[in-house]
Amino acid sequence: MNYFTGNKEYFKGIGKIEFEGKNSDNPLAFKFYDKDKMIGGKTMEEHLRFACAYWHSFNANGTDPFGGPTMEFPFTDSDPLKDAVNKADAAFEFTTKMGMPYYCFHDADVAPHGKNMNEYQKNLHDMAKELKKRQDATGVKLLWNTTNAFSDKVFMNGATTNPEFDVVARTALQIKTCLDVNVELGGQNYVFWGGREGYMSLLNTDMKREREHLGRALTMARDYGRKIGFTGNFLIEPKPMEPTKHQYDYDAQSAIAFIKDFGLEKDFKCNIEANHATLAGHTFDHDLQVCADNGMLGSVDANQGDAQNGWDTDEFPSNVYETTKAMLVILKNGGLDKGGLNFDAKRRRNSTDNEDLFLAHISGMDSFALGLEIANRIIEDGKFDSFIADRYSSFDSGNGQLFEAGKMDLETLAALGNKDIKLVSGKQEYLESLFNMYMFR
């Protein structure tokens, strides 16, 4: 894949990012991500399926609750539609220079909303045609798109969970338009992130009714998507809070329960974000494992949070312990199928050079590539799997096997409960030191 050149080169002086190996001191080169390297029967590129997040990379300008923009994009224009076209050129230039095979976007990222919903639809469809041209020219594919049903003031009380029917209908129009665009662009998944689908206070909330409305809206979206030829996975992205006090897709477990409650398990999976898992009080690999255990690991938003901050900081992943543990789950899951690793991460507010956008993604891609290699070694050696299998071996035969197979009633089980118990160590410290051996050998 050569890098995309539109009407203008926006990231001048930066060429295609190449693999140079761990001994390279070139900051604009991969040290561990060698896309063609074979790991466990697949290339790194096939395992990792990296995607660029349109919103953070080409829209986030450093604004935070305490200060305005710190970053200037090279493609901005006072005409919103021209700005959108320039941004598309810059996005595909960046994505192809990085060698990333996928990208993701919200509707609000790629097209101006316009004065009304008619303009919204026209602008989004017009920009979809522009994106399709660039996809065809580069081979970059759409991993997923989604609807921004949280930024506009009309969503202050929710989107499909809003107490006002007109807002629910407005949300449906956006979802329908985004699904149409997804099919036009060959999207492999479609994501629902319910940023306002929750409550701030139970004093003014009918939680049961709101949850049922959300389930009904997702069912309608599923039915429409299948009707127009969408064959990918619908994905719910859990998050416990922020901006609402409590969101109905709090974590992987509650999202899966929601999916099953409304009979959507044949069509829906989860899109797990690392920082959202930690905000819910879990580890990244915990939420991945919950999804894998339920056959609902769809895709991943690859980022990390700050342990000292209680909000969604969306940092680029650099913690190789976390990426290794994540890749252990993903590899044992058989990969991500139609999903991928989308960098839902933004530069820090003081990383103001255009070059920093490349450096951040290089670091993130290298962190997951290194995690992939270490995880594959751990699986191939089998020490951890062997230890776990031995730890639960009392359920592999005899009474334990009968219990696990559901062939024992409570009275029979209780009658076996009067034996002396010998304590068996879980060897946690040993296993942690063994993990370190893989990390640093």
C-alpha cells in the first residue's frame, strides 16, 4: 500500500512508516510491528487489524474542560464541506502512511451537520461518496462507523432512551442514515456507543421504560440493517459512566445481559475499550475474557487510561503488560474475526506537532505487536494453560465431572462434603514472576 496523495500533501516531510527493528533509533519507524511477520500461522497485520479513529486523530484539537484548542490541523477550511473533503484527504494520507488497513468514524466526524436533518442526510451521503473514492484508491476499508447521538444539545436527556419521542425518532433517522452509509462503504461492523443512554438521577427517570426503549430501538436497527444487506456484526461498546452517572451498558457483563434480554445474541457482540473497562473497576483483559467466554468478543478500542484519573483519558496504549494480557485473550479466542484494534486514543494536549500524531500511533502499534509476540510465546509454551488445567483437574473425572455435567443433585453433593480439605496453593506470585520471564527474556 503506497500512501495516498490527494490534492495536497498535508503531512509533509513524513513518508511511509517502515519496520526497522528493535535496534533502530528512528522515532518514525516501527520497532516491533512487522506487518508481514508470521505469528501462529497468520501475519501480524492479519492478527492485529489496526484501525485509525477519525474523531481523535482529525477532530480532537486539544480542547479540554479547562482550556481551548492547542492543535492546528493542516487541512482546515472555513467552508465546512471543503474542510470535510480536505480532512478526508488528510485522513487517508495519514492512514496509508501508517500502513493501517482500516478506519472508523462517527457521522459528525466526516460531514457537517448542516442547518436541518435534510442537510445532515445530504452532507453525509455526499461525504460517503468521497470516502468511497478514497477507499477504492487505497484499499483502506471501513472497520466500523457509528452515530454521534450524544454531542448535540437535543440529546441532553438521552437518545433512544430520551423521555421525548421526537428525540427517539431523530436518533432513528441518524442511525438509518449511518447504516445506509455503512453498507455503501462496505463496513465490516456497526457500533452503538450509548454516551447518553443512561441516567443522572432516578428521581426523574423511569429506568425500566428507558431500557426497554433502547432494546426496541436496537432491534429495529438490526432488522433494518439486515434488510438493506448489512452482514457484519452489530457492536455495543460498554462504558460505566461519563457523561451520564450510570449508563445501561455499564460493562461487558451488563452489555451481554442486555443483548440476551432482548434476544439480540445472534447479531450483536461487544466492542471493548480498555479505558472503559478500567473505569468500570475491571482490567482490560477481564472484559475481553467475559466477552470471549460468551462468544461475544467483536472488536477492540485500543487505548489506556491513567490510574490516577477517574475519567476517560483515551491515551495511546504503551503498557505492554496490558497489551500482552489482551492478546492472550484475543489469540485464545481465535482472533477478532471481522473486528480489529481501533486506536480510540488521542494525543496529549501538549503534543502539538503534526509529527506527534505519527509517533503516538507508532508507539501504540508497536505495543500491541510486542504484546502479540509475547502472548504467542506464552501460549506455545503452555505453562500457564497447563497450570490452570491441573488446578481444576478435580472436575475432570469422578464426582467432580458428574457435578459439572449437571448429573448430581444437591443432596448427593452435600453428602460428599464431610471430607477433610487440604489447602492447595494458587501460586500467584510464582505465576507473576513467570509472566515477567516472558516479558523480559
